[in-house]
Amino acid sequence: MEVKNKKILIVGSSAKEHALAKVFAGYDFVEKVYAIPGNPAMAEFCELVDIRPSDVAKILEFAVENAVDLTIAADEQAIKADITTIFQENEQQIFAPSAESACPAISKSVGKRLLYKLHIPTPRFGIFEKSQLALDYLKKCDYPVVIRKDEASAGADRQVCNSIRTASVFVEDLFLSGESKIILESFVYGHEFIYYVITDGYHFLPLTSCANYKFMEDGSGGILTPGMGVYCPDYKISYEIEQQILNQVVQPVLSCLERRGTPYLGILGIEGVLTEDGGYSVLELKTFLAEHDAQAVLNLINENLYTLFEACAIGAFADDYEHIDVSDNSSVSCVLSSGKISDSVIEGLDIAEDEVDINHFNTKRNEFFEYLTSGGRSIVLTKTSSTLTRARELLYENVDVIKFSGKKYRSDICKFTD
């Protein structure tokens, strides 16, 4: 079947959607890429549509009216609003998990219970809906302890606490801010990673692994963030560990969801830690590629993403794919943050973008068409090369080119791979 003049709709507005839209916009057979709601940087290569990701009825109406051929929903609000079910009921092709199948990845408490039920190694944890019970738990647990909201958010949704004093303050702050449920879990020392697979809910294939840098400062210091950088593939994931993850984590999770009548369609991430005893521990499940690693992973996939995602959406994945063609190259990514500083002009983008991929989190544009920071994680730079050493060298050369007030980043990503 000839593929041409395709219209693509991407639901989301951050760095992973920026990376995804850029890939689809580069295909000759793609006529148009729409982004709901998108971000200002995405307007350079796709059309932004002002609809809230959670308003799935309006998104469906837009897709039908504009004859969209394939929708990719990476935004968790859209997934939680069950965009997949409403699209499938109206015979619209979509690549994203249903709300029920994605629940273990969106709700950390549901995910933890699933991991425990399936006997998958995971840190000791407690789920609390009352402040006093959580505070009582803190009096007897081991430290450090990780405290997190049940669902991820743009603000401070997680923290590693080394003392009962800081832990108690964070717990009280979460409940006072309106959180109805929090998770406390033991901190696990080791090498953090994310392992990705793609699936139609019945058949799955591995994509790649990423070494995950989540702390703000070098040497895993400072605050815990959703992610400050990666390198992939993760050379520390041995073949034996990879097979254990596929057979003892991915297979049981997907089989369980299938038995429940909620097969998982999309990309599933397994975030974990390689423990000091040579094993692994699974921290959580992810509904798609992460903001800080999407470009790094996509750069290694040699497949046509349209035909790959469509095969999953229409149920042809098992017949059409026996393996995913993944490049022998390596990628390194680094997030640049502005901390609490907003409205600072980002300089050097025009120079760096000739050498590296640049994806935007939440930047905005002024009347001179310059990009400005909005606080927090601003952009992520990615370089893909034949070796990790070369990719890292070229990446940091371009990190130095970018200038803005309050610029913060980790300088130790992939530092010890030589």
C-alpha cells in the first residue's frame, strides 16, 4: 500500500512531543502535522491547535474534521481521559494506551500494587491517604526515603529525604496542598535505567535502554527530578539482565493487563535500578518515552515510525514485525534548566541546532521571535554518534554554546564510559 499525504496529530506540549513531531514532519509522505496544544517551538514545523489535552471529545471532532490518519497521544492527561477508547469507538487510528491499561503507569500506587502482586522486585513501599499514618511510618522506616505524589505533576512531586525532619515537612506539605494519596518507598542505591518496549497489547518487542540521570547536580546530588539526562543504549544492562526484564517484568505486566481485558497499546517504559548485588529493582512504569530521553531513543530507531505505530494501532504488529531495527549508534542527552528564573533570552540556539537536536520543554517566544525560559527544565540537547565518547564530547561542546540566566545542567552525563 502506498503511503503518501498523511496527516498526523500529536497530543501533548513538551519535549517528547516536540521530538516526535519533528520526526514526523521530516517524512516526505507526511502532508501535515498537528499538535494539541503543542508549544511555541513546535510551531516551526507543525500547526498548533488550542484544545486542552483532556478534552478528548473536541480532539476527536478535530481529528475527524481534518481527516487525520494517525493520532499519537503522549500526554498523560489525554491518556487518563481515555482518548484511546473514544477514538477506537469512532474508528480513528490512535497509538496510545487506554486509560485502564495505563493506570499502573499513571497512578504510582496502582503500579506499585501491580508490581507487588506479580512478584516483581520493587523497593519496599507504603501507600497513605492520611497524613498522620504517613508520619507514623516515617518514625520507623529506614533512610533515605523517597516520597512522591500518586500522579506526576509539573511541580515538586517527589523528594529523597535523609531525615525524619525533612520527610515530615514534605509529607505535611503534600497533604496540605490537596494531595489525597502519597507513596513512601525505600531509596535504592545503584545505577538507574529505563528500558523501553513497544507493544500492541499482545505482542511486544524491545526498543532500547537508557542510563537515567535524575538528580539535579553532578554525582547524583541535589533534588530529585523527572530527569536531567541520559545516554543510550545503556551499556551496563547486560544481556542476562535484559532477558530478566523482558521475561520477568514486561511479559507478566502485559499478560496481566491482557487477562483483565485491558491490553496495553503503545510504548511502555520500565524505570529501575541495577542494585549492588547484581540484580535489579523496578521503581515504576512509564506510559511513553520520557521528556528527557525521547530524542535520544528516537534517533536510534531506524524504522518508519508511521508504519510502526500504525501496525500496532490496527493489530498488524505481530505479523509485520519480528524485530525493531535499532541503530548501532549511541545517543547522549543533557537537560538545561533555568531554575526559578523566567523570561531570560536563550542565546546560541541557531548555532547549536546545526550540530545537535534541541527539544523544548516550556519555552516561549517574544516579539523578536527569541526563545525565553519559563523556569524549570527549559531545553534538552541530544547528540547521536558512532560512539558514546564522541557523542558526549560533541554534546557538551554545544551545551557551552547555549547561554541564558540561571543555566543549570549536569556535566557528568556519560562521564565514565571511556
